[in-house]
Amino acid sequence: MPFGRAHAAAATLAEPMDRAGTRMELDAEWRTRAAAAQEEAIPSGRVAVSAPAPFGVGGLGRHLAEIVRALERRGAHVSYVCESSGAPGATADGETDARELTRSRTLAAALAPLTRLSPPARMWAAITEFDRRAARVLREDARAGFEHLIAFNGAALDLFRGAGAPGGDGPSLRLVSATAHIRTVISMHKLAYRQYPLERSWAPLLSARTLGEYARAHVIYVSSERVRESFLAEGFAEERLVHFPLTPDPRYARARDPRHAAGHAAHHTRTADVFEIVYVGGLSVVKGVPLLIDAVAQLPHEDLRLVLVGGWGTRGMRRFIERARARDGRVTVALGDPHLRLQTASLYVHPSYDDGFGYAPAEALAAGVPVIATESTGMKDLIVPHGNGALIAGGDVRALAEAIDAAYRGELLRG
């Protein structure tokens, strides 16, 4: 059974064709099945959850929110610890005990040089500091008698150590692996930075911590077949791997003709003669942004536009994108609500070298936009080739350019 004990409720999620056998619809029925699978995957009772991200913000924050809300639906008594967003935002319901940890000014000052010189080192320091503080907060709450402890990979080692030795008394330790196995991540990052040596990988810095978390966890939650396969390849027992599916925000819903973006001609009837490719997320090497820019550069179509919705985190990426924009006026960088961009998008491209899931491409699919994604992401679970998009090998610029060109010519989907 592909997803261990949660497979029964989640089986249909791995069957992405509709009755016509051509397109997967991330509709209300699909969401109902996903919610049922989430509830089966998580425990009831008294549960503590920890995540190094603001509740509902970004990929990790939204992952946290889906876990907490599934626990609430299950009737669990939930306490969670997360980073503070610094602004009012989404929260769990009133019966859930929430603790937001604001980073200290002393730490922020200490990390400032790392921000300029080594973003991976900054990330490592921030995550390990969060783990220490979250462990301290939850130890103070230990009188509540938590039966289960759920924490995210990379930021769970101190929490797990404080909870007791593996196999001993204490809460069950449940690790959320938001990424593939760390060795898989390191391998894919090596490929990315070999092709585009603009940044450095965070993965080696978190490797030892993450391997220690794997060893202590009783259960490892995986969000996609991609993540599950990476753990099985490393010799993990299937019964330790539990599928917790993730879902796009409900506001991303198909509200247009399914033929809307099936081809170039259809697109030209509804916009100002532009074939718009959208990418949403961090503008980084491992997300495949330089690869996407280079793929678009190989295509001669003057009415093609690439819109990158997001921001860069390093000078290397900023310089790469600025040079690309100077060479090719079809490339733009934008901020704002991705939902609005998807209303006029002809195509969404997710060229990441490695992703456990991928909220942004899932939301594009939910909105009815065809998606090209790499096989090294969780989109393998949701994309039906020629039905709602295409899958290509990660790091293959020629394959990406050919897939985009097929979409431009109206040949990506069956129609």
C-alpha cells in the first residue's frame, strides 16, 4: 500500500484522472477526500505541534495550518508553537492554544552579517534557535501531558531530545518531512548549483540535525509520492511513513472555460495578444528560476511573456535576473496577489529541482491553468500529462523549452 496506514482514505488522491480520463479537477469532491485522508493520518488526544514559520504564511506556515485544522476536526486538544508573522493573520480556532515566538533583537543583530554573507548559515541559525526556544516552551507546557508531538524536519531535534529516548515513555514523536529525504535534497541541490553557481545550498548545514530527527521519529509524515519514494530508497520501513495530503487554498477554483488556456489561439481571443507564463514563489536557483529564464530565452515568440511573482534572497539571483531582464524585455518581476495573475495566465511553470509538494502549482491547477512541473516535485501526484499539464526532468533546460513551446502552439493538452 503506497501510503501506509493512511492509504485507504487517500487512495483516490493518487488517481488523478477524471471520468473522461483526461484531466484532474481539484474540486470540492477532491477536497473532501483530501480532508478525510488528513484526519485519518493524524492522531487524536492531546497534541503539540511546532513549525518554524508563521501560521498560514508561506509553504511551511500553510502546511502547519492544514495540520492544526485537521487536528481540530479530529477533536484533538491542540497546542502549537510557531514563528510570529509580526502582523495580524490567519490563526487556528479559539480552542487551540497558540504560541508565537518573536525572534529576539539580539539574535537578529547576530544574524545580520550572515544575511549578507551566507543565507544558508542564517537559515541554519534561525531554525536551530527556533527549535531550542520551542522545546523550552513545550517543556513548560509538559504538565498538560501531551500524547503526541508533531514537528517539522530541521527544527525538531531539540524537541525530540527533550521528549525522551526513542522507544521509551513519553509522547509519540511525529516528524513532518516538508522535503524529500535530506540526502535526496542534497543530491538535487548539487545538480542545481552545478548548473547555476549563484548561491549556496542550505541542505548540508541541516543534514546532521535532520538525520538525527529521522532516527528519533516514530512516524514521518510525507505529503507526496515523491517524498515517500525518497525515504523508501533510503531503507525506511513503509509503516513509518504516513501520507498527509496538502491542498491549495480554496479561493483558487476553476471559474472559467476549461479550453481557456489549452492553446495559443484560445488565449489570443481573450487578452491583448500575449501568451503569459507565470511562476510564483522564491526567485532562487533550487526553485529553477534561472533554468526557466534560460528556457524562455530559447524561444523566439515575441508575444510570449514570463512573469516571475516573488522576490530574490541573494545578490547572485538579483544580478542574474537583472541581466536577463536587460537582455529580454519579455521577462518581468512582479509582486502582489498570485490569484490575480492566474486569472490571465496561459501557462504556469514550476521548474523546481526539488519540492516535497508545491502549493503554487497546485493552486494554478485548481484555478484551471495548465502546469509544467518537474518530476522531482510533489506535482507528480496531481499532473496528468496531456490532461492538465506536463512533467519533465529536473534541470533539463531543453526539455523545459520544448514543453513551453508545445503549450504555446496549443499542443500541451489534448484539447
